[in-house]
Amino acid sequence: MKTKMIALAGLLALSVSGMALAKDQGTTIVPKGQSAEAQASGGGAGTTSGSASTAPAKIAANTDAGNASGSKASSGGQAAGDAAATGKTAAAAPSADSKEVPDPAHMKPDAQPSKDTATEGNTPTVADLGEFKDPSGNPTYLIDKDGKVDWYTWRGYKKYMANCMQCHGPDGLGSSFAPNLTNELQALSYYDFAGIVVSGQKNKWNTSGNSVMPAWGDDPNVMCSMDAIYTYLRARADGVVGRGEPKRIANNKPAQEAEYKCLGF
């Protein structure tokens, strides 16, 4: 028994001296479930995962195009993830095709505009039956960004060709029988024009005695479309509508029905 006690005491002495030697040599004893770094810092079990989640993140600045691109991609992905999480989607940007307002470049008259445009301007405001009026209430045109015109301007071309072209020539440019109306409207307001159309005129264009503008006041083919004819000629005089039939923006069924009613259809 004495011999066993001496042996155990010797083993214990060797174990203690070994641990002391290991400590002096810098060796760390790591318990199961911990890392050497956690043990060195005095952390207990599970400290490794805890330290990783609470330590402040170190983010390097993006110094090259690749990092910048990666940052944008990450940001876009985060935005998409946020939208998916909240059920919200970003509104789509309006397309140019959906824009129906007139392009100012098409609305600007040339250097010799009609009298109404020169004195009142040609800013269009929609009135009854989709007709457009200038600031003083005179009939005017609307032209979209593609150069298409409102229904009244288009209809004015059609009615002009049916009732006025025979004397005043195609596109209002005049002939040997009647004057160029794109020039005449530079001195005639809408009310001047309407008075001549209704009552007629003699010997004003050609002083030789054979210049006759017949009165159209009793002809519904002209009177039911007088505003449209004026609007077309105003656009021609202002230089914003070219020769030939202009393309219309859309049909105007209420205005068409009102014209048919005026004609007695």
C-alpha cells in the first residue's frame, strides 16, 4: 500500500509540473466547444459564434469598377427583396408614347403667323365637343408630338377640299380665281373671315371688277364646318401644317354627330 501511494504521488507531481511547463511554453488548453481565440480572451462556451455576430463589420471602400458594380447589384437585389417582402412594386416610368400633350416645337408658328395667332397666341384650350380655342376664344388647332392634328383641323382640310379648293387652290395657296388664304389670314381675324364667308365679297382681291367671293351663309355644307375650315387655314397660315392631308390624332364622334345633325342627317 505504501508503495502504491508513493507511485500516485509521483504521477501527480509529474502532471502538475507538466502543466506548469506547458503554460510557460505558451501552450493553451482549449476546452471542447471553444476556439483558441475565445479562450485567450476569456470567453466561455459558445463565445466564438457570439463574437462573430456582435463584432462590428469592417467594410472596405470600393476602389475599382468591379466593387462598384457589385455594390449596385447588391443594392438592386436588396430593393427587390424589400419590394417582395412588403408586397409593393415600384411604379413604372411613363413612356413617351403615352404623352399626348402638344410639342411646343410643332405649335410655334413661323415668322408670318395668322392675325389671331399674332395678337392672341395659339395656346389651345379644349372647349365643347373637343374643339380647341385660343386665349380669346377663337378656333385654333392642336398638334401632338408626332405632328398629328386634332379632329377639327383634319376635318377642316376635308371640307376645304370639298368646298373651297376649286377657287382658292390646293392647300389654301390660291389660284388665278381667288387669293392665297395663308397670306390673307395674316390680315384677317376669325370674325373677319367668318363675315366674308357668310356675306361674300366683291372686288376686294382683284380690282378689275370680276373678283367675286360668293356668300355661303345659306349653305350648310360650308356653315356647318366653318370653324373647322378656319382652324385648318389658320394652321396653314401659321406654318405648322404642311401641304396635303394632315394625319389626325383620333376620331371625334360627338363632333362628327353634331356636324351630321347640322347637315340634317
